[in-house]
Amino acid sequence: MSSEFAREIESFNTVKIIPAFMKKIFEAYCRLVRKHATSNYSRLVRDVIIYIDSDLSINLSLKKLAEINGVSASYLSTCFKKETGKNYADYVNSKRMSQAKHLLKTTRLQVQTVAQYCGFPDMQYFSKVFKKYTGYTPREYREIKQNRKNPDHQ
């Protein structure tokens, strides 16, 4: 989310839109907090989920998140799987793929840029993971989604 807001700020050409933008940030943050403020997760797992959702472009390795939260990677992995029902790496990748699909559908960013925004500095690895999750390469996915929006291709 923070990367998306940073990109938006960079596109500003006037300060007049700042109050509306600040409201947008505040509302997005509140939605994020509400979405993850659930009592069925421990504080540790909630904090990790919020951290993941805050910026998918950064290093989200299990080891790093464990260090940030002062626990071992194996303990975090066990807690995360037990409480969410999902493997940590699968959870992060599914979030990244969801963001990638959104960016491919709604922007004209280069696929390499989308990969970087989603935490994949290696374009080939991004394409491999994307195809595993969607059945399409990123370019194929974008083309299909753009053609569905165009009534001449339905």
C-alpha cells in the first residue's frame, strides 16, 4: 500500500489535492486495521499480516519477520500455519500475486516494474510464480484482462 501511495504522490502536479489524498490514506489505513484486527489471531500473527500487507515490495522473508518480532523463524512459521491455515510463503506469494494481477489490470506499468512493486526483483522468477498461480504469463494475463474490457473482443 505504501509503495502505491508513494507512486501516486510522485504524480502530483499541485498541492491542492493533498487534503483529499490524506483522507484517502487515512481511510485505507483504517480499512487495513479493521481487516486485520481480528481476535482469532495472536498479536504476533496479526502484526506479521499487517506488516506483509503494508508493503509487498520489501523483503518479507520469514527469517526477517521473525527477527523483527523477536521470535525464531520456526516458531513464527508454526504459529502462522496454525492460526491462518496457510504456509507463510504461500500467504506472501498469494498477496503478491493478487497485487500483481491488480496492477496488470489497472495500470500500464511495465511487467518488470509490476514485478518489483510486488517484491520480485528477478523478472524470470516473477513470471514463473505468476504463471504457477494464474496459469498465464503476466503479459498474457494483461492482454486477456484488457480484451475483456474491450467490447469488440467479447
